[in-house]
Amino acid sequence: MKDATLTEVGSALKAAHVAFLSFKNFSGKKKAEFLRAIADEIEALGPELVQTAMRETNLPEARIINERGRTTGHCRMFADLVEAGSWVDARVDTALPNRMPAPKPDIRKMLVPIGPVVVFGAANFPLAYSTAGGDTISALAAGCPVIVKAHPAHPGTSLLVATAVTKAAGRTGMPNAVFQHLFGASFEVGQALVKHPLTKAVGFTGSLAGGKALFDLANQRPEPIPVFAEMSSINPVVLLPQSLQTGFAKTASMLASSITLGVGQFCTNPGLILAVEGEGLNSFVAALAAEIKKAAPGTMLHQGIADNYATRSQRTLTQQGITVEAQSNEAGDAAQGRPMIVSVSAKEFLKNPLLAEEVFGPFSLVVKCADRNELHTVVNLLHGQLTCSVMGSEEEIAEYESMINVLVEKAGRLIINGVPTGVEVCPSMNHGGPFPATTDSRFTAVGTDAIKRFARPVAFQNFPNALLPDELKDGNPLGIWRVVNGEFGK
């Protein structure tokens, strides 16, 4: 596929801005119609989409079909959200002209769309995080036109989905250029999209280097803009001592499945396991090693990811104090990721920052702590994460309350006696976390609150009722839930 020229990038942003001037005022009902049409058109692509995605990503049919369902599901989830309307967080405080010592003005506030959004397609989710993925759909739901830069690893898949979105826009009467699709394998295209003065926000899922580069570019602009980048997480799992006395085999099986799921190419695969040394940990490591040896290598999404996994895993093996606990019994080929578990003492881990870096693939590092205090020390020095998990009984977890409190500061999602893989798409989900997991830990990339990344609050003071947005008018013509003079209701 041919890369977009700088002229084409500029034309796309100008067209998106024109589209924004009308699209921002579309009703929730009209936007919901568009989002549901996107889901219908993606489903109408049928086997062609599934086969194309399988060919370009090496993912199995079941995974692609599941991901297609997740993609169309979040289209319909956001359609329901914007149709209901309460997401705009409408607040109405009516005037008190006789208040002493000064009158109170009429003030009404709600969220409004931020403007044209640039979305970078993700490599590891060709549907759910790419062309019509969570960033694109939540931005469109907010009322923002979207320009997608297709990921070069699956251009055919991206083009098929883009065609479906464009068709849905046409048949539901959306403005021209409400959605646009560009190719750009080179850094220059992405750079031009982020630097263009009409771009108002960026959505990105990928590497720390890529996300940080876009974030820095956005902050160097004369008008800085938000970059919502999901970048790097090793998703630590803490195994408390008592949990290893009796449940180590079950825990090992559960973690082995999570580590190797999707050849380790999920942003929530557990890449770090923390525990206190002892017989329980020895039994767990032996059980985990047995599971990993049985796990077969899998073909990775593309050769670049396979090469990166080989480089980073081998680099880890050269570090001081590393012990290989187990590798898959099959070596695999150059395009495959070989499952691997290694271990290191907490003393060496604390001395070597490289060991806390993500190895994207079916790899996990077990850190053996001398005692509870050393475990606390390691937890305190962890970087920001998407998730942190703790395995233990209710009584034991209560004993480690101070450590749990530290983990709250480290991650966007805390899990008790479960694995981090399997991100449920629902209103309560938070998929974000402190840097370097994301560039802005206040927001989620999954769930209905993802829409808030692409909106900003505006207060309307002393406006005539006729000029107010419908969400704020007297009489509540849309019938949405809102807060009026401190009372929540319709």
C-alpha cells in the first residue's frame, strides 16, 4: 500500500475539520445509528475479513471471529451510551437573582467533542484496537471525526474495515470525511498527522518508544494536544506465601496459560512474578516449568515482533544472576515465539533496571525475594502498570494491606486470585495506568468511559434557553439523566 503524502495528510485534516463543524452537533440518536451501521457493515464483510486478517496476522480463525465480535460489540455499546445521553455529564445550576450578598448566575455545563482525532492502528489487535477499534469508535461516539493511520502489518484488513466504516457513514447521512483512512509505514506520515494544527487528540496502542515519540511531538507543538498512548506493562503477579503451600499447582497452570495466551502478544500478559523464597515457591516454579515445557511455540503477528522477542529475551538471559527455569521443548522457527520462564534474585533485580522492561511475548521473570520486607521493596520500585495481581487467601491478603495500598498507586486495575489477561469490555473496566503503561492514567481505553478522552467540559453562563445545547435546556427535551441544582434525575 502506498504511503500518504504530506499534501494528502494536510487535505485529510482540513476535511476532518470541516466535518467536525457539523458532526459535533449531531444528536446522540443520529450518532448511535452510525455506530450500529458500522457494526452491521463489518459483519457484512463475512469470511473475506476473517481470512484476510488470518493471512496478515497469523492469528487463528477463532481468535479473529472473537475479535470481530468484540469490535462490533463495542460499536453497539457506544451506540447505546450516546443514545441515552447521560455520558455528557450535564449539570444545571439555575440562577438565584435575589441571593445575597451577590446574585447567582445561571450556569450549565456538559462535555463536548474535542475535535479531529488521529488514531494509530495497533499490531496485536487487527480489529478491536485498529481501524474500527476502541479509540476510533469512542472518538466517533464523542462527536469527533477520525483519521486512522493503518498499521503496516495488516493493511488489507484495515482497508476492508475502513471501507465498511465509510459505507456506514454514507448510508446514515454522516458528513463527508467524518472518517478517513491513510497508509503510512514511514514515521513521516505519523509525525505529520500529530503535528498538524487541526489535529486535536491522538489515540495509540503500541511500543513505549513509539508512544513516547508521539507524546513528545504533541507537546512540542505550538498548541500541545493530548496523546492517549497505551505503551508498556509487565503486569506483576504477587504470590503470597500461604497461597504457595497448597495451591501452587493450580496457580502455575493458570499463569502458564496466561503467559502463553496469544503467544504472549497481549498488553496484559503477566511478565513478572514476585514471591518470597521457600519450599512453596520452589514447588510453584517446578510446576510452572513443567507447564511451559509442554507449551508449543506459536507464530507471532509479524516478523518484526518475532525479532524483537528474540532480541529482548536473549538480552535478558545475558544479565547477571538470571537462571532459565524452563523453555518450550520445541525450539520453533525464526517467526515463532518460544515460551520461556527465567528467574532472578530480588537483589539482582533491584540492581538492574533492564530486568523491569517488557519482553513482549510468551516470557515471564520470577523474582525470588529473601523475605517479606524485600518483597515490599521490589513492589515499591515497580513502574506504572496496566494491571497488578495478588494470589492469596482473604486472611493473608488482609495481612498485606500495606503492599496492596502500594499496588493501588502502581496500576489501573488490581486483580485478586486471577490473571490479568481477558479484559472485560464493560462500564466498570479501567484499562490504563501510570506511566509507562500509558501517557495519562486518568483515562481508560476500554469501557464506556473511554469516550471521555475525546471530550472537554464547557460551561454556558446566562445563555438563552434557545441557544443552549439540548442536553442543558429547560424541560430536558432529550429526557437524559442529569444533575439539576444538586439533584440527580431526569
